[in-house]
Amino acid sequence: MSKPPSPTSRCWKLLRQLARFNTFLFRKTGGKVGGSYFGGAPVLLLHHVGRKSGQARISPLIYLDDSPRLVIVASKGGVDAHPAWFHNLMAMATTEVELPGGERRRVRPRVAEGVERDRLWDRVVAIYKSYATYATYTERKIPVVVLEPADVGVHRAE
């Protein structure tokens, strides 16, 4: 006799279905629907690969445009752990993001440190107050991730 699915596994299945639906809406409408959270904050779709599963994943994330860079914040992973997408992303040399309007960019992730992190964190919480509130619930320092264009600083041999 098989065990019924646990409430937790049903919840994760529902969240995955909602994420797929959000991705569908984002792509179908060029980011006009499914492309904003938290009262209109812009969202990008981050492409990454699960470190354990090896499966392709897409995560919708709030971002700041710090042209030509993009900035995302690894917030809601847990009280003492960064989210899985953060670990997946940092294990990759480059990846792709989709922006509203269908624009795709190859990016290279890095974690901002020191003064740069403080400056970007201040910008994030000025716009998205919920990050400052969330930071009071966790003892970990929430990483600020800078997504550099993948072709910047790359020199090709001729």
C-alpha cells in the first residue's frame, strides 16, 4: 500500500505549478503579467541548474537595474540558509536571465562585498521595504548578488 503524499510535498508541488504558470504568463505577455511582485517590483527570470538534480530551473526574482549590471538579493531561503537558487547560481560560471519585454542576457554572478554591498543593500531596501523587515528575522547576512554581463572583461584570443 502506497503512502499518501505529505502536506509538505503537496505544497511544494503547488508552488512549482504556480512558478511554471507565472513563467508562462511572463513570457506570453512580455513581462507585463507575471513580471512583477510586491506592488509592481520588476521581476526577471533566472535560469539555473539544480546542483543535486542537474535539472534546469527557472526562478522569478525581484531585481534592480544597475546598468549594465543587474542586482538581486538572496533573501527568502530560511532563517539560517540561503535559498537553493542562490547556491545553484553561485556554482555556475555564467547563466541567462530573461527580462520583461523578452530581452535575454548572459550574466556572470558575484556576491557584492563591503562598501559596494552596503550601497546596493541601501538601494534595495529603499525600494523594497520587505527586505529590511525580512533581514530582522534572520541571523545570516543576506547576500546581494551582482549579475555582470558575461562578455564584460572577457578577452578572446585572436
